[in-house]
Amino acid sequence: MATFRYTARARDGRKVEGTLDAGDRRLALAELGRLGYVPVRVEEAAASLPGVAVGLATATGSAIFRRRRGRAARPRMTMRSVLQFTRELSDLLASGMTLGEALHAMSRRGAPDAGATAVITALRDQIVQGRSLSDALSEHPETFPPLYISMVRAGEAAGRLSAALERLARHFERAQETRERILMALTYPGIVLGVGTLTVIFIMVFVIPRFASMFAELGSTLPLPTRILIGISRSLTGARGLVLGGVVAAGVIAVRRALRTEAGREWWHRAELRLPVIGRVVSAAAYTQFAQTLGSLLANGVPVLQALAIVEKTIGNRVIAREIAEARERVTDGSSISGPLAAGRVFPPLLTDMLAVGERTGDMPGALSHIARRYEDELDRTLKLFITVLEPLLIVLIATVVGFVAISMLSAVFDLTSGLRA
């Protein structure tokens, strides 16, 4: 017989702690289920010094195993698989299944990809061994971000794991929709720019040199636009083209390395916010993500300061993330964040004013939900404006380049034709 310390939740959500004697951890979990408790943490108590030594040896061995396992390629789940896993687990728990039963059913049913099946099976095994779901999820940081783990841990503490998973599913679905809207908006301009660039390169590398050799055989003086065009074509082919390609490649590598540094990323993220239309897209997306993430965390019971620390890591823009970190340091009582955010002058007054209203009414998650919808609408309008402006600009740019090529060639042909007639 061994003694186990447990932390569990009663059916009314009340937190229960205590000890019980059982042959092993599986029997301890079964006993807690018979008592009507939902186990949150079950650990074997150290009854004597030898037991402590055994526990330390077991923990050390587990740590070594985790380190060795971390060096190998670990299975991971795609974002789509995570969303499906979260939604299904929430539904199974809401239907009355225990956590272990739900994970066992999901692992037995399988998943669309092998990585998801392996992760779900590992989670099931850890839950059967008595670990909480949040601790089991923390073993897979490449799949489950800190936001996910924190919301699950808060749901476990409140005895509302199913509701926490439902909020997580809604949060990640909204974030996925925002990313898809941005990608869809940039798809058509990207295709136009890519096709136009490839067309111009093909003309300059393969078409213009043939005309240039023909004009050289005729030996007449070419118009200035034609000479410029032929000079550009020659710079893109042969040894000059290789040198130019090497210079461009070196420049791209240097810029990428510079942007990977702290100062480079800071400069680029600050420049993004200052660009005329792109800045509005970046800021609206960042404010939407801020409101959605913070609202989901607070609605799930995560403390304000911890929630701000998580939001800081999820924001992609360094300038906005640093402002959140400074605001978190200025928050002293953990109850008001609108003032510190407004003091930094990075967040717009509308956002901080709406946040202040939520603080006064005691409904921060509701206020953040309104903020998220407000900036989602602004993101949609800005994306439409961006596409409306970008599409004609790209068309005019490509038409100008192609028109210059056509006029340069035709003017040379007309000059040669007129010279032959004379």
C-alpha cells in the first residue's frame, strides 16, 4: 500500500485536497472517481527517507528521459488538428466522460495525421498516470503554446475544463480566420506581381538579346530607349548577370541577418506601424489579437498580470509587445491596465477608453470582446482599401515596364525600316 496526496474537484466545483491509500496510482484514481471527485493532481507521498530517495531517483530518471526524448524528433499537431482536438475533447467532457475516457476514445479513434495520434496517445498515458491535463500539455510546447496551457490550467482550477476548452476553440478559430483573411487579401496581388516579374525577366533575358544581335548586324544607330533596354538586358545575362545576382543575394542575406537581430526587428516592426496603409493593417491585426487573447484569458479566470505576460509573447510586433511589458510593470494592484496602456501612447485612445469602461463596470472580458470586434471590422475595411489601392498600382507598374519594352523595340524597328526605305 502506498499513500497518495491528491487535489481534486467535487461535482459542485469545490476544491478538495487530502490523502488516500492505494496499491498504485491507477487504483488511487479509481477511488477518487468512486468518491465523485475529478482528479486534478495525484502524487505519491514520501513516507520515509528511503521513499524520498526513490522519488528523487524516479524524478531524475524521468527528467533524463524527457531530455533524451526532447533531442529526438517529437510528434506535433498542426493548427487544424489542435482545433479539432480541442473541440472534440470539450464535447466529450461536456457529455459526461472523464478526461481519461475521453482521451482514450480519441486515441483509439485516431486522427487525420500520425503526429496528432501520437500526441493524443501520450496525453492519455500521462493522464492515466495521474498527471493533470495542463502538466501533460506542457510536455508538448511545440504543439500547445503557453496561452493554451494557461487557459487549461485555469479551467482545471475552476472545475470547468470543458468550458475552458470551448473558449480555446473559439479563440483559435477567430485567430485562424484573421490570418486567413490577410492571406486571402494578399493572394491576388502576389500572383499579379509574381507573374509580371517573371514575364519581364523572361523578356529581358531571352527576347531582348535576340533583338540586340539582329540590330548589331544591321549596324544602325539605335534610339536612346532601345540602347537603355539593351544595356539593362546585358547586365542581367552573362558574367554581369552572375555578378549582379551575387550582389543581390548577398544583399538579401545581409538584410535578413540584420532583421534577425534585436535592433533590426525593432526597426522593422516600428517601420511597419508607420507605413501608410500597411501600418493600419498591422496595427489592426495586433489590436485584434491583443483583445481576443486577453479577453479569453480573463474570461477563463487567469490573473491579469499573468494574462498580460502571455499576451506579450503572442503579439508578433515587438513595439506593441514591449509596450504591453512596460504596462504590466506599471500595473501595481493588478486591477487596472487601461491607464498604463494609455500612458505609453502606442495603443489608440479608443481602445484604452473602451478598456477603462470595462474596468469600471467589472466586465473586462465583455469590453475586450467589443474591442476585438471593433478592430476586426477595421482590419476588414483596411484590407479592402489596401487591395483597392494595390491592384491598380501593380497593374500600372507592370503596364509601364511592358510598355517601355514594347516602345523601345518598336521605335528601333521603325527607325531601321525607315532607313532601309531611304
